[in-house]
Amino acid sequence: MNMFLEHFPDDNKQHGWVEVVCGSMFSGKTEELIRRLKRAEFANQKILLVKPAIDDRYHKENVVSHQGTSFTALAVKDSQAVLDIWKKEKVVAIDEAQFFDAGIVDVCNSLAEKGVRVIVAGLDMDFQGVPFGPMPQLLSIAEYVTKVHAICLSCGSLAQFSHRTGDAKEQVMVGAVEEYKPLCRSCFNKIAH
Ligand code: ZN
């Protein structure tokens, strides 16, 4: 993968865009999101970072990569809340976008049309290899898509599947990182089915 080289929103321009960073568990999505945010910060861009809240309260939370770098995020209850708390920041980043309701697509379009650089990070497939929540639509409307890969723990190839090692069946399992194992297509098909 070539390193994504960004440009920054111009105060005098009314058009923004949408970037999506997607991939499996352990693919480095959050590292890539944080890398882009740090660079936006160096460029003196105001940033709003949001993630979906597990409960209904607004609160601050750190978005922490597996490598330990972090950025402060606001946890919001739904996609509409992203627009409600937006204070004209030129960069809006959305982490864990797969957990948002379908309205997140309109929110991203609407922000981009207001001149915002929207950076979305999320799991593109759930543990069964099914496209996750609003991610397919977000990938479609984005100007720029970066798919990052983990390494298959069975054979060492590039991995795009997040195989769940436990036997829980629900699609949303928050915070249970140790339950997942990145696999390539071939190993996923052998192990998961
Ligand atoms: Zn493999």
C-alpha cells in the first residue's frame, strides 16, 4: 500500500471530501487514523474525533491504537449527534464507523458538502465475513479509500477477515479484542466454516 498523502481543507473553499480507512481487526486502521490526525494537527487544522457510545451519555474517551498512540474522542449516541456537536472543525474523524446507524452516510456527505475533510475508520466486515453496518455505503461515497491488512495468524499472508475464536454469535462485541484472530481468505474458509 502506498502511504496516503493528504491535502488539507482550505478555509476559502466550500468543498470537502470523505476518506475511508477500512480493514480487519489488527490491520492498523486506528494507527492510520491517528497518523492522519497528528498530521492535520501539525497543519493547525481543528479536529473533531467521534466514536459511537456504548451507552447514551456524551463523554470523552481516548482512541488508542494497539501501538499505544492515542487521541481524545467524543463518544456520541447516534449519527445525528455528530452534526449536533460539530463546531465547524475543518477535520471530522469518525472511528468504529461500523457501529453507527445508517444515517452516518448522510452525515458524512453533509459535512463534506460544508467543506469538511471527513476521515472514517471502521471494520469493513464482521466476524462472519459479512459487510459491516454502514461501511459499504461509506466506501461508495468516499473520494479516497484505503484498505489496510493484518497478517494471517495461520499462514502469514495478508489477512482481511476477523475470525472470532470464542463462540458468541452477536455481531457487536465491543472491547473483546482478544477474541479475534486475523485470517486470509483461504484460512478463514478452512477454519471458520
Ligand atoms: Zn492464511
